[in-house]
Amino acid sequence: MLIEWLRKLSNFLARQPGLPILIAIGFILLNFMAQLLPDWPMIEWLVSTYLLLHLGLVLGFLGILFGDVL
């Protein structure tokens, strides 16, 4: 089951290699926009942990690595 899922994922990313990088840029921009929102509890937690920024950076680096391999 896991092998089949990885095969489908790799085939999809082989056809669209820049997609993870574009999603990563979207996460980084969302992190910037979240800092401009009011101090609601969930938004304050996202801003203080920089969760979207870190997810965007990790996804961007993985997208670059997978883009070269595939």
C-alpha cells in the first residue's frame, strides 16, 4: 500500500516538478500575511511558532531535491 502510494506520488511529481516549490512559496507568503492579522489565539500561535514558514522551507528544500532526482 505504501509502495503504491509512493509510486503514484513520484509519477505525479515527475510530471509537475515545480509544484512543491510553488506550494512552499505559498506557505511562506501565508506566514507573512498571518503576521498582519489580529491576535486571535490560533493566529497568534501560528505566528509565534513560525509553523508555516518552517513548513514552507522544508517543502521547498524537498521540492528542489526531488525535482533533481525525478
